[in-house]
Amino acid sequence: MAKSPEQEHPTKAFGWAARDPSGVLFPFKFSRRATGEKDVRFKVLYCGICHSDLHSIKNEWGFSTYPQVPGHEIVGIVTEVGSKVEKFKVGDKVGVGCMVGACHSCDNCANDLENYCPKMILTYGATYYDGTITYGGYSDVMVAKERYIVRFPDNLPLDAGAPLLCAGITVYSPLQHFGFTKPGMHIGVVGLGGLGHVAVKFAKAFGVKVTVISTSPKKKEEAIEHLGADSFLVSRDPDQMQAAMGTMDGIIDTVSAVHPLLPLLGLLKSQGKLVMVGAPDRPLELPVFPLLMGRKIVAGSCIGGMKETQEMIDFAGKHNITAEVEVISMDYVNTAIERLEKNDVRYRFVIDIGNTLKAA
């Protein structure tokens, strides 16, 4: 007979979990594995709330399992390391992002692209090597293999740094891979939410010209005055969009709702690239003719490998890049999820696990 989550592993753990697709989170007792020889155990201090958490707890992508402890923007302080751990020691500031395992034998893994491994193991709601279900960061303690632990620079605050483990790497990786980092380039960022606001900060740190593209004129002041964007386009204003046609080398599209691609393709120069990092739940319409007439590319990108994730965090530390966060208590989490559904957050909720998660 299958063991209960509380008895599966030797170390008691406590968090909040969704029990069904209603997505409502409740206090939840479970267990974590003992610290293996290559494992790092840490006390969770903060965990960001990602849009993926919302999709996942409500089973909007169709593969959720319950009970589910979400959270893949997890940061804290190391409390124990295995005998063969080489890079971390007790007391280090660390984090875990979207994945905790992969096959380590395919071409992707060999090239530090564990995020594209067909057997990648997600931080929550996935089946781990030992057959148990993974539980995420809305919890008091985390254990992961050293390969999947990210070291945090001393100057990077843990609360505002936590969302970089998902939102940060999601935009940093395509900026790097598609060559959107050369000074003098003009890059568009579609959507000014959890992903978009971090994309603006990273792109500006690389020294490129950044235009924010949004349906909401109200975000113009925020984009330019606060986040440092160079210009702002209202995507629903045909005159503004027409004036900007053919001016951008690349676009990072962070929008996870269904939206038209044709106007965005028009903004690109010949040989420009539109890179999708949002995940709409229905297919988008892709007009081919504009691609042919400018040798344009539509691509996708999903987080990044562990080597690149560490590079991203180090770059963020060097350039003082953090997410704009609203820190909340654990018992506020269901209200925060409701607000996230309405896009009522600027720009990322982060749960103060260390001070507010109280065992039942």
C-alpha cells in the first residue's frame, strides 16, 4: 500500500498544498527525504508565486497531481550538506528554481541544457527518481541535489531575488541565446508583468535600447520612469504601431494570454526574431507571409540550464537586478492567488515563509 505523504520520507515537513483543481491551498503535513551524499538541505525563507503555480494548482495544463505543494522560486539558508557536496556549506544563501532533476545522459544534459531534457523533473508535481512526487517551496524545508542548487550573491536580497529563479532565467536565457545583448540593438518587451519587468531590467543592463509593448497606456510612466525602458508602445494604438514598424532587432513576448502576433511581426526588422516565453493555454494564429517577406523567426524559450541560471544570478548580483515584489504572509496566499488571476500585483508576490509559515 502507498505510504501517506507524511510517512513517505524520514524528515517531517510542513507547507501549504492544493487538494484539487479548485486551487485552494490548505496547511499540509508531508515529508522530505534524508540528505543524500550529493544533496543540499536548506531552510526555506522565501518563495515567489509564479503564474505557473496558478495554472498548476487549478490543473489548467491538464497534468497536475494532488495534493500539490507549489513553488519554484525558492530561497533560503543551507542547514545540511551531503558528504560528497563540494560547492556548498552550512549557512550559504541558496535557491532552487523550476527543476530538481534530469537524465544527465542525453545531449541536452551534456550541454548544460537540463531544462530541455526529455526526462527533466519539475520541482513540484513531478515523479522523482525514487518514484515519489516532488513538493515545491510553499514549505519549511527543501532538499535537492547539488547540481540543482543556485548560490546567491551576498548583495542580492533573498526576497526580491527569489523570482529571478524562474522569471529571471526565463528572460535572461533568450536574451543571451538569440544575441539580444549587443549594445545598440533595439529590443521589444511585450507585456509588463512578472516576466516583462525583469526582461526590461536585464536588457537595459546589457546596454540595449528597450521598448515596452503593452495594451495598457497606464503602464507607460512605470516602464520608462521606474524600470528604465527607452520607449513605450500601446499595442492597441494603430498609429503608434505603424510608426514603429520595422524598427526592432528582436522581441521577447512574455504574454500568457491569447493575442495577435501579426502586429508584433511588423515591428521587426528583416531577419528579426520574435521569441515567445509566455505560455497561452490555446494555440495562437501564426501568419506565415510576414515571416517570408523578411526572413523573420518566431521561436520559443523555456527557463535555462543550471550553469546559465547561476550565471544569471551572478549577473543580477553584479548589476543589482531584482524583481519588484510584494512580500506576503503564508496565510494570505489564497488571496494573493486571486489577485494574481486579476493581474493585481506589481509585479511578483513573494511569500515570507521563514517568518509566517506556522505548523498546524
